[in-house]
Amino acid sequence: MTVLLEVEQLQVTFKTEKGNVAPVENVDFCLNEEETIAIVGESGSGKSVTTLSIMGLLDKTGEVSRGAIRFKGKELTKLPTRELNRIRGNEISMIFQEPMSALNPVLTIGKQLTEQIRKHKKLSRGEAREESVVMLRKVGISRAESVMKEFPFSLSGGMLQRVMIAMAMSCSPQILIADEPTTALDVTIQAQILQLMKELKQELGTSILLITHDMNVVAEMADKVIVMYGGEVVEEADVFRLFEHHLHPYTQGLLSCIPRIGQNRSTRLKAIPGTVPLPQHMPTGCRFQDRCPHVTSRCREEHPPLLEHGQGHRVRCWLAGQEKEEAKSAHESSS
């Protein structure tokens, strides 16, 4: 399987009035051809900052202070802006979280779509317009010609998200980064958007990096799952193993928050107490310690490494696999 994207020991630092803070640290993963990886976690976990780093879209106060981001073996963090611009939107595209704020409110949909296509494909204005109409129809917008003349404020959230997908897929990118693509959409439109992404992936062979906090979306879309907390990866596994054999207490907490069919209506959903710590106030030791029901003195004193627990399953927890070790010790003692 060919690796398209490698993120290795990524650390992102932002300059603030009170000094430098690192909302993302020790992040590493690989995205293969035609694979979908979901990055999950609460707001403040570092998901969006990680993807903005890949795209080279951090603001002036932020920088990749350590680590590497390689696309097909090419180090993106060291590329000049001109060369990076040739990759962005062409080979790597992104669907942003809020389509209303991502689109320019004073330009028509057609103007924004054709600009993207002309920049990367070197087509004439007329050719770019024809291709834009084709892409809008491909994402399920039947009245594509009239939508080309409209402004973003005149379209619904679902329509805007389709426009964003059409824009992102217009150059047939090898990697599509989707940052919360179904946020604020009702469940019917959400299902349509997810199905559309699946169809485009199958048709174009695109790899997808999906950012979400919705575990139901993860189960629907992902081949592999990366769970982030406090700016670092705390668990990584293929989607089936993660749902069936999750080991980190934070992953357990996320999954216990999901409502289930047949559940008693009077049963309250579980919630993870507390909030994600701020980057400038990360605790010593495990970053999940103040919210973890299984915390020990070691968790408060030592920062756990991300360790392998079989079949590509990595976990950052001192207690992960402890039952297996205890059972092994008991067996050795008895023999």
C-alpha cells in the first residue's frame, strides 16, 4: 500500500503575549492511497491545527516548530510558498468547517469555483465555467447554472457544503481534508453529504482525512481512527478494533456518550467530566489525568508514551493492557 502523507512527531507552536504555547505535540500518522482516516476528539484537542499545519495555513503567530510533514516523500514545511500553492487545492484540498465563512460573501459561486479551476488547470474562462457546472451537478446540485450566478448568503447550509465539496474536488486531489463537514447540518443532509464523499472517493480514488467529534460519522466513513486529546494522539487503531477493543479511558468516554437504539429513554447519557486543559496549562504526566476515573500516582507524575498494543493499535496510557499483563504475571506465578 502506497503512503501518500506522513506526519512525524509534529509540534505546532503559537506566539502569545504570555510566551509560546504548543497546542499540538508528538503527532504522527500515515495516510495511504484510497484510505480514510478520522481524527476525533473534543474542541481544543488539536485536530484542526494539525490539518491547517498540513495545508500550510497557520496564521503568522503559528509555526511548525518540530517534526516533519511529507507528501509523497516531499517535505511540505520547507517548500517555498509558490510551490506549496501548486499543491494546495490541486493535489491536497480542504473542506473547511464553516462554508458560510469560508466562501467570499461578495463573489458569486461561479466566480469562486472558476477561479480555483483556472488557477490549477490553466483553462480559459469558458472552459472553467463548463467544468464548474459539471462539478456542481456531480455533487447533486441539479440547477447548477442558476447556482453559479448566486451569492453564498442565498444558499442553504447543505447547498453551501456541496459547493465546498465541488470546489475541493474540482482538481481531482489525491488527498481531501474534511474539517467537520457535517457540522450544523440536519441528519438528512448530513447523510447525503457523507454518501457524496464516499461516492467521490470511489470515483476519483481520493484519500480522505476526516476531522470530526461525531463517533457515528467515524463508524460510517473511516478505515482508521486517530483519537486526539490535549494536542497529542492518545489512541490509534483501525475502525473495527477501536470500537470493539478501545483501551484509552478517553476513547471509552467518547464512545459511552453515544445514544444507542433501544436504550431506555429515561437513561441519562454519560458525560466526560471537566474540560480539555489549555495548552499553557497542561498537567505534568498524563494530560487526561484530571478527567480520568482510573488515574494513579504514576499518571500524575510520568507522561505516558504512545505504545503498540497489537495489530497497529497504539495507546498512550499507563493502564492500557494492564489486565493482560496481570493475567500473564498470575499465570507465571502459578506455574
